[in-house]
Amino acid sequence: MNGKTIRTFLGANTPNGFFSYYEPFIEGKKAYIIKGGPGTGKSSFMKKVAAEAVNRNYFTEYAYCSSDYESLDGVFVPDLNLILADGTPPHILEPAVPGVLGGIINLSGFWNEKKLEASAEDILDLKKRISASFARCYSYLSAAGSIREDISVTTSEHLQKEKADRYIKNLCAKNFPKKQDQKAVIQKRFLSAFTEDGIVCFKDTIYTLCDRVLVLRDDWFISGYFIEKILEKAAESCREVYVFYSPFDPATPEHIAIPEIGLAVVTSSKTQTFRPEKTKGINLNRFIDDDIYFSAKRLAFAKKVMAMCIEEACAALKAEKAYHDDLEEFYIAAMDFEQENDLAEKTIETLLLPKEKETRR
């Protein structure tokens, strides 16, 4: 572990709409679910708690919003089994056992309802524009996803699986300890997301969790085959594995990190690359037979169209973000943030115990 914080996404805009790993994130943990409208300070509230947790030497995970990657959607302090999470759409959450495993923090009590009612027409109009922008985003992501699936089907036919399996077997034998009785705890996250600024990847998280990084250089969308098999072996040998799934397909692992042995295996492509001075790489082209080049022209065209669809999807998210910012202004003008700040201070003192020395996970 090379730091006290990591950044992740818990949800993602995908070709099939919004997908969330929030439910497994809060399961079995002391989860405080924050309720309130846009602009009511949910993210700022969580940032204050997270900053104080770090100040008290707790390892802290910052989970960001995929539609606004500078805004927090969740905070996790493992040593305290403590989570704060935004429980508003599109990820509606409730504490499993209120009062026993967390509860609800309601910020709507700090707004002036009459001020909001006076702006009802504008607020409703902005909500419609936001919904339309998301619909447009998902249309383009769906198109991009279909093209990517077509590419994957073609390339999988040319994958030399026996050769790949030998490589995977040797890699696992060299790096993983003997099997243990209990399978690993799988921490499901996204490392990257489609955003208003294109594809954003929190690569720093990998280097915080692990000292050694094996990069799978992937031009053909085949890394999932390798990482799924490596993950299977890691789950048999290690206590905890971070699995970062693809926003194109939330069932397909894109990266894994195993802090226990200090090893990460990540996918590198044109949209997300890892700095070479801290990585060891292998080009997955070596596992593709030469016959794929008979399809090279079609695949190159498909990749170009897919990239254009992603660009349009992200443009729709940029429009959504602008509308959302305008919507927040109405709520900001109606909020009593002084009272909310008092609640944040009380929450910090209630939930965070003083810690005298740094905790190593």
C-alpha cells in the first residue's frame, strides 16, 4: 500500500444504461445514506468527513460520480467498516438495518421549500433536459457497445487459447501463494468511466494499491479472457482482490489489484495507458493468429466508428452536466449551509474515532 487514499467509481454509464455496484459496496457495512436534492451539498459533506478520516490516518476510499468525476458519491473507511453514500437516483439506497448498520443523513431539512417552489417551472424544465441528454448518451453508448461486441466476436475467433492458457498458468504459479480454505473477498468497482471529458481512468489507484503492475497491451479487446482466468486463481489464493470492471460491459473485469501480494494486472489501450516506468508489459497481439489481418480493414473501420459514437456519448454527458449545474444553482440559493456545516462537524465527531498511528491494511 503506497498511500492513504484511492479513487474509484461505483457506478458507470454503460451501453445498457446506468449500472451500479453500490449494493455490494454497502452490504454488511455501517452505511450512512445521504439524502437531498442536487446542489444540497451531499458531495461536500462527504468530502469533509473523508478529509478528516485521512487526517486521522485512516485509509479512505473516495468513490466518485461517473457523470461528474469531481463530485463524490461515496466514502469508505475500511478500518471503521464505515460508509457514507449518496442515496439519490440513479443509485437509490437505504440502510439495511437503520440504527444498527448506519442510518439516513437527510439534508433536505436545510432548504427553503418556498424558494424552490417559486422556481418549479425552471427546475422541471431542466430535469427534462437532463433526462433527454442521458437518453442521447445511452443511444450512442449502445451503438458503440454493439460495434465493440462485433469486434470482440471476430478477435476471439483468432485468439490462440492454448498459448494464452499456458502464459496465464505460468504467471499465476509464479505470483500466487497456495490455495487457502476461504475464497477472497471481491471488491467490485470501476476504475474508468465515460464522462463529460471523455473516458476518465483513475490510474493512480492502481499504483497506490500495488508496487508491481503487469500491463496487458490490448488492441483487440481480449484482455478480459486473461483477467477472468487470473482472477479465478487470485480468488483461490488471496484474501482480498479489487476487481475493476469495464464500463462497456460491467460483467467483464478490466483490471485487478491484489494489495496483499502487491500485484496488479491491468488493461492498457488507446483510451487508457499506464506510465511505463512503474510497469511491466506484454503485448496481447502475440496471442492472436495472423489470419485476423484478413479482417483488418473492417475492424479498423469499426474502431473508428466506435470512437465517434463514444465521442458523441460524452458530448451528451457534457450537455447533461451543464444542465445539472444550472439545476444545482436553484438548490444552492435555497440552502442553509451553516446548519449543514454544523451537522457535518457533529457527524465527524460521532463517526470518526481518533487514531494515534497510521493503519496498514
